[in-house]
Amino acid sequence: AAIEKGNFDHFMLKEIHEQPQTIRDSLRGRLLAEQGTITLSGLDKIENQLREANRIVIVACGTSWHAGLVGEYLIEELCRLNVEVEYASEYRYRNPIVSPKDVIIAISQSGETADTLVALENAKQQGATIFGIVNVVGSSIARISHAGAYTHAGPEIGVASTKAFTAQLAVLQLIALKLAEIRGTISRELFGVLLSELNEVPDKVQWILDNQVNHIQNIARQYKDARDFLYLGRGYNFPIALEGALKLKEISYIHAEGYPAAEMKHGPIALVDEMLPVVFVATKDAYHEKIVSNIQEIIARKGKVVAVVSEGDDTVTGLAETVMVVPRAHEIVAPLLAVIPLQLLAYYIGVERGLDVDKPRNLAKSVTVE
Ligand code: G6P
């Protein structure tokens, strides 16, 4: 049957609103919070390779590459295992060093991205183990992988990826937690805490959709004529800053740049003036004090600060021009929440500018040629 937009103006908006359900679908049957277990049959298949792996290499493009960056932080922190994240297009051509002890994690919504596919074929030939995190069942990347985990986000029609991204993050969370359990690098207690945190994500995403949409629409009206945007974040929220900037670029054609918040001093700060909206991904985490001082630095230069904050964060709320609120959560699952307001902001700015958000110019849903 043809996929319909239902009551939504665009597929992108529909897919944003589907996320409580699609994240639940990604976790279903895998995360059993009450029993305190994670089951991922794909990981079991390559358990020996994972035990012996020297490192994990994550290969992807676009939004999927941003999910990979979150995966790097997760796996390094929880599993104490070396992780590298590669753009498939670079990895495939630069004659990378691949060993049979490498586990390659491919991330792809479509499972058909040409650069990712060929990068994997090359690594497979050199003996690496390939694990696919793919949305489209039976796609080329799913087929050439030794094992994998489908994201179960359902068909994504909007060219700008939203629900496929959060499904990728959910699966990466499961992988990092399961692998930490296999490798014995996580305490029972933390494992239990993170399982229930992850289990609560769908309801928290629903809270954002129920409480922030109108407000974000107003923010979009206020900032729709900006020429540039800067997106800043630290730690787990750094890739979310990149993803927020990418969404805005794709949908609104406004130039946007994502940066690690501290790195802004090495360049982007030169752009800050009263015309520049700076979006901070500033949920409560170990970096919070640091990001507050980054916010102060932007305000001192008259930049307009828009911040994604955790509920009850009076400090950043007091400093910023406006805030988008997400429920409090452990920093490890926070990216799954923080990205939602940024998807909505990009969507509504695109709509305010009268653009075809489901089919942005020059972009393809799946890049199957080089
Ligand atoms: C295109 C799409 C993006 C996507 C990227 C990677 O650029 O427009 O939304 O993130 O390809 O696609 P994949 O299907 O491999 O995740």
C-alpha cells in the first residue's frame, strides 16, 4: 500500500512524530528493562570476533555518519574499545589498513549507499567482520554483512533523515551496552540504570512532541531570515550539533555549521555578531559547566543564543534568548532527545521559508552512484 501523510503536511513532520513508536520498535524484543537483559541475535553471531577485536571501525555517510560518531563515544566509554568513525567515501579510496581482527560497523538507512557498500566489500575481502545497522530489510548492505541489527524505523520518505537516525542511535545504544556486558566493562548497577533510561526514551520523546512543537514553530518564525547558523555541542551532544546543522542546511538552505563547542574559539567565533543565531545543545551532562561558559562567550559577542536544555535548567534558560526543553535523562541517552527539537526547528524554518521540505533541491534519499 502507498504510504500516506495522514494528518501531516509533510512526510518529514509525520516521521518526526513517529519517533516515540519507531524508537520503541527498535528496542522491542531486544531491551527487556525489567529482566535487565539485552538480546541482539546479530551480536551473538559475531561474539568471538567482538571479544578478540582490536578495534571497531564505523563506516557511513551523511546522517548515518553522525549516528556513528555518537556510537564511537558510547562504545569507547562503555566498552573501553578503540573506535574509529570513517566517511565511507574517504575510507574506500585511501587504502586503509584493515586487519581480520577489525569489526566494521556499517550504518545505513537505505542499505544502498554506493560508497558505504564498496567500502564494506573492500574490508570484507581483507578479512574484516562486517556488522550492518540498516533500516531497509534485504538491502545490499544488509546482504553483504556477516551479521547485523535492523533499525526497524519503517519506510522513511522524507529526504532528510529523522526517524532512521534516532533508530540508529537506539540500536547503537543496545550494541554498546551489550558489548560492554560481553566484555565485562560495565557494572551491573550502571547496566541496569542505562537499560531503564533507554526504556524511558520513547515516552520522553513523546513529551517533547506534546510540549515543544508550538514553541519551536515560533522560534522558527523568529529566526527564519538568518543567513547563517552555528550549532555547538560537547561530548555526546557534539554529533547532535552536527546533525542539527545538517538538517537545517538540507531543509532551509540556510548555511549552518556544526562544531565542538570548545573548538569554536579556533575559527567560528570570528563570525559571531548580533545577526548570528547560535544553537547550543546544552542538556545536563558532565560538560554542563563548560558549555555554560561557552554560552557566555557567545553572549559577550552579542550572538543570539538558542539552547536545547534539560527541564529545570535555570542557568542556561537565564542566559539564552530562547530555549527548547527536553526531559532530563542520563547523558548517554540524551542525544536521542536533544536531536528532536533540532529536527523540528529545521522543519519549521523550511516551512516558513516556503520550501519543499520533503524533497530539498539537489539531494537524493539514497546516493547509489558516486
Ligand atoms: C543521503 C541522504 C541522507 C543520508 C545519506 C546516507 O545523503 O539524503 O539522509 O543520511 O544519504 O544514506 P544511508 O542510506 O546510507 O544512511
